[in-house]
Amino acid sequence: MRIAYFIARRIAYAIGLLLAVAVLNFTLIHLAPGDVVETIVGEMGGASTETIAALRKTYGLDKGFFEQLAIYVSRVATGDLGVSTYFNRPVLGLVADRMFATVLLVFTALATAIVAGTFLGITAARRPSSWLGALVTIVALLGFSAPVFWSGLMLLLLFASVWPILPASGMYDIASGATGWAHALDVAHHLVLPAATLAIIYLALYSRLARASMIEVLGSDYVRTARAKGLSENKVVFKHALRNAILPVVTIAGLQFSGMLAGAVLVETVFTWPGMGLLAFEAILRRDTQLILGILLLSALLVIVGNLLTDLAYRLIDPRIRTDG
Amino acid sequence: MRMFGRNAVFAAMLALMPQAFAQKAGGTLVWGTSQVARHFNPAVQSGYATAMVGAQLFSSPLRFDDKWNALPYLAESWSFQDDGKSLLLKLVAGATFHDGKPVTSEDVAFSIMAIKANHPFSSMLAAVERVDTPSPTVAVIRMSQPHPAILLALSPALCPILPTHIFGDGVDLKTHPRNTNPIGSGPYKLAEYKPGEHIILEKFPGFFIKDRPKFDRIIVRIFRDSNALAVAIERKDVHFVPFWSDLALLDRLAKTPGLAVSDKGGEAIGPLNWLAFNTKKKPLDDVRVRQAISYAIDREFITKKLHSGRTRIATGPIAPGTPFYSAAVDPYKADVEKANHLLDQAGLKKGAGGMRAALSVDYLPGGSEQQKNVAEYLKPQLRKIGIDVTVRTSPDFPTWAKRVSSQEFDMTMDAVFNWGDPVIGVHRTYLSSNIRPGVIWSNTQSYSNPEVDDLLARASVERDVPKRRAMYQEFQKVVVEEAPIAFINVLPYFSVYEKNLRNLPTTIWGATAPIDEMYRE
């Protein structure tokens, strides 16, 4: 009951937040010079003054700012995100087509980064002064410092060109026409490089975090008690210490979710991964206002859902925490 | 025994023959591109992103070879009448659209008038008054005056024949929902389109040219990163990339076993890279200042060093390799001393720090090698003649277009295409009647010269080719001398392809023409 109340309250907050995000995004985009008609006319190779005026009218750009804003907000309130002025298709359909790819990429990368990062961090924490601990620190430093597009290109060249064991681009092999499990395996094969690229930077972060947290927890009284009781070291670490040590990792993972969506834009561009990031890249290049607004709004929704899941996970891991307080 | 041997060889040859023929047809061509088309209807949109796919979906009255000769396509023959004011097209019998409906002269008439009303190149069919349809296989284009550009205007990239029963429903053609899901009578039909991801084209079995196209399927894969596209073609995930323009990767691809690189084909597109001046703004309203800047630019350095020797110098407003190009202009060979002298004559005295003036340069966003790098090169280079250059970046195309079309610029790097005949793609930049604030790729330089207006007006109706050539020669001379634009180089468009591909699109329209003859050996 308490959880249901907590979720209901968070949903109510989320609606208000989404409305504010919609208004803010709309205002910011309209502050920039030029509009999508400039792009359309540019790509048409020029146009007459009459054609330009007709296009502005078609897309409602001839109206005043507040009128456009009112129309947009009232449409969004009914779930209508408008039509992409560039692709001439409904925004919701375009984004829905791409959302699965992004969610798959981000969650795979996030899960990889959390699991591998935590494991590396714990390994390093158990022997902080060993060569393994130093290695984890160095790898974390390199992973965290490398720009995501650079590490993506390096992985692409290494595993798709020099040692071509992984696909270079796309989400699946279009020519193969595979279905069912064969298709799922094909997607998994294509997912390796982009997910690894996106995971690297967060893996570095989580390993450092898990290491520091675990070192602190391993020095606490209840761990000493567990050891004194004669429990095995693995039991002490993975059963008793890990639950507390992982809390900072979960907190940061929730906070980093939006950052990961931003990172997905670059990764999807490098690997031609057909997700929302690549779509956002196209939309921004062409000032496809409705599409940009739609992607931003749905990204905000994803972040809100991500944060809600983080809070629920927090509650699950540590029942002492009152998420509704 | 000898007889048996001969028969055996003959039998073996017979057995191999079907295989040899089979190698010439069938299979899938994976085509890589960095271009994302808004839609596939070239009747209302120019640009090679739309034309590449549009030319596979739609057929057009004519097509062209690699020597600028018109060839039959939907029109099996054509002839001018009424002193060049009418063009009669005799259509092939039996041509159908992808839905099985016949292509008739009504469709030709509808398409030509629709293009005239909607295509951004307003001069392309401006002379066309109407299209008569005396029979289902005869269309007569009636014009107000002779229009020598008409044949090129009937090319696949510019004149798709639309099905009236689909596009004649009264919906605005520029935003018609079928533009992304069209039906044409071209060699391929659209099977799948995922916006910004890929396009799948399937062979149209009812195509009116026998035994074409050769490939069963074309998959157009869209890559937004040229490194990823390069890796894809190295791995043979992609077989053919037309309009490759990333020079930094070209040498690597040229050395890749099994791949070839060619700059043949596509001459009609005539893409020029240039620095445009706002001729209404001081001090650029003085022709000597524009000439001085033109002299200060070392085009040899740009083409040889910045572009690794892969681009050619552009000498004037008409692209080299096109019929009306003239090299008989006074070229701007790099001469800093002469440039300084011209600025002295223009009264621009050197002030503090040896600077005479401060100017900004914008550039078309997106293409670093051709635009940004050249704009940045101008900063130290023009400092040598006392001009302090600020490079202004535009985050996206609309920002740049707004600045340039509103004349809120001093100088800008730009890339503009000739599109076959000068009437179609060249006149728009220089006609004083085309100074239209708010319209990008009009005469945004605000250049006005009655002599040029007169030359272009006469050249647009002159049917005698040598006389027309002489007019354009004079036009090029005047424009180069008055320098509303400093012409830099021809944009490099290369095809990267697997060596076992044959009949590559090397006509004047390159890959913006039907790819119906290409096959894999």
C-alpha cells in the first residue's frame, strides 16, 4: 500500500515535471535563429518566397510564439507529439520505432557496467595494495578519461576491421532476413560493440565507487563480527558487505541514467545503431522541432522512470530506507 | 576422338553458359550513403539524396550517356517543332507503373506541370506553357520561347514521371504522404523504408526495358559516420558507395584489396565550392576588395594540401567538364603583393597592427574538409593582406541559412551545384531578378550587373550551341572579373565500389540516374 502510494505520488510529480520540460524545451528551441523550413528549402535547393511562406503556414510557423506554445502543450496533453517536419511522419511512431533499440543498448550497457564494475571494484577492495588493485585503478582511469566516440572508433577498428569478429554497424543484418532466435542472436552480436563502448566509461566509474565503498564497509564492525563468527571470506563479502557497498553504485547508476542516454547519441552515431540517439542527431541537424521536442520529452520520461526504478531498487536492497519520507 | 573432344568442350561450354549469364543478373547490391533523404520524389525536391533513390523508383522521358547525349528512356524518340517552341515525345509502348497501371502521356503532362509548379528550380521549366496529349503515347511540350535546357530538364534526377492516379489527388505535392512511399515506373520498387536507417528496393519485374535491372534487390544503408561507412565497405558489408566525399579516408579505401575508387560520372551535377561575398556591405561593395581577397587565396594550396590533391581548382561559375565551361577567364593566381596593391587602391589603409579591415566568414555546417577547413585557412591567409577574419560557426543548417539569406554576413563558404544546364543551376546565383531576401541559394550576394542579366536572358533561349557557348564564355569572364564570388574548387565526388561490379553509373548524372545496368561479375 505504501509502495502504491509512493508510486502514485511520483507519477503525479512526473506529469508536472514533464509539462515543465515540454514548455522549457519549446522555448529554448524557438530562441535559436532559423527554423525547419530553412532546412527543407535548403535541401530542396532553394525555393520561391511564396513556397517558403506556404511551408511556414503548413507547419504552423506563421503563428506567434505563445499561440504555437499553447497548441503544442494542448496537443502533448492529449498524447499527440505532432508530425516530424523532416520525415513527414508522426513523431510518436518514429520515436517508438527507435525506443526499443536505445533501451536495449542503454540497459545492456548499464547492466554490464554495474555487474562488471562492481565485481572489479570488490576484487580491488579485497586486496587494495595488490597489483590487481592498481590495475583496476589504471583501467578505471583510462576508461573514464577516454571520450566515448574515440573509444567507440577504436573498438570499431579493432574488432570490426583489424580483427573482424564483430559486426561494424547496424542492429541486424538486413540482407539475411533472419527471424526468431536467429534474429535475436544477430541483434545480440551487433549489440556487443556499441554496448561495450557505452559501458566502458561507466564501468570505470562504478568500479572506483564499488572499490571505495567496499573498502569502507569491509572495515566496519558488523563485518568484523561476521569474520569472528568464522564465516568464509566470500560469504562475508558477497552476502554481508556487498548489500551495503552496492548502495552508492545504485544511487549513481540512477543519476547517470540521463548521462547514458546522452552518451547513446554518440555511440549510436558511430555504430549506426538505429536508436533514439541517432534519430535525435538527425532531428537536431535539420531543426526538426517537433521531432526534437518529442525525443526530449520521451527521454525525460525515460529518465523519470529510471529514477523511479532506482528508488524502488534502493528500497529493495535496503528496507531501512524510507523512499516515501 | 578429336570429334568427341570438340563435342565435350562444346558441351562443357553449353553447361557453363547459363552460369555465365546467371552471374550477370540477380543478387543484392548493398549501397552505402551518408545522405538522409526527406522523401523520394524528385519532382518537388532537388539534391542527390532524393535523386539517387528517386531515379530508381521513377522513370523519366530521357536519360543521358557520359558524353552529354540524350538517350531514349520513357520517350523512345523526340523532336523539336515550331522553331524549338514545341517538343514532341513519343512514349514507349507497354510501360507500366509498379501497380500495373499503364504510363500514358497524361501522366507525362501531369508530371511536367507539377514539376513546373513545385520544383525549387523555377527556371527549369519556366518556358513551358502546357503539355498536349494527342494520344496516350504522344506528349507535346508547348513552350513560350525556345528553351535549350529542356532536354536536360527531362533527366531522371529532375523529371520523374508520376502516376496521376496516385499524385493527382489534389493533395499538396510538397507534403504528399506518398512522397515517402511512391509508385513509379522505374527499374526498382520500394519494398521498405525505415527513416534514417535503410531503404530496400526490389526489382520491378514489369520494367519496360527487357532484362533490366540486373540486381534483384538494392539495400541502401544510411551511415552518419564516414569511419563506420569506410569500415563497412572494407568488410564488404557494403558494396557500392556513390558520392563519397571524405578525402581523409579515400587513400585508405583505394589501397584496400578488392575495392576501387573512381571519380567518373556525375559531371552534370557540377558541384562548386566557393567563397561568396556580400556585395552590398562595405568594404566588399568595392570590386577591388573582392578581387584582392580572390588574389590572396592560394587555390593550389587548398587543392593540393588541404584536399590532398583530390580536388580541382574551379575557375568560374560553370563547373569544368560541362559543355559551357570556359577556361578563358583571367584566373586569380595567388599573389599577395597584387592583393595588397588592390587594397591600397581601394583606400583601405593599414591601421594598428597592420590591419585594414575586419570581416567575418561563415561556412555551411557539416562538411569540414570543403567548408570549415577552407574558412579557417582564410584567417591566417587574409591576415597577410591586412584583413582580420573571424570564423563564424553555425551550429546547424537553419542558422547558417538564416544568416546568409538575410544578408547578415560578410563572406561565406558555400557549395552550390550547376545541375546540368546553366539555366537550371547557374543563373539563380547571378540574376539580379533573383535577389530575394529570405531565400537561400538565390542571389544572396546581391550581385547586380545589367550586362550579365542580358547575357543570361539571351543564352537561356539561344538554340545555336556555338552562339550560346560564346554568351556563357562572356558571362564567365565578366563574373570572374567582378568577383561576387571567389571560386575555390570543384567538390570531389568519388565512387567507392567492389572491383567485381560492372557497368557502374558513369553517365553525366552518376548515381542520380537509374542503376539498371550494373551487375556483379
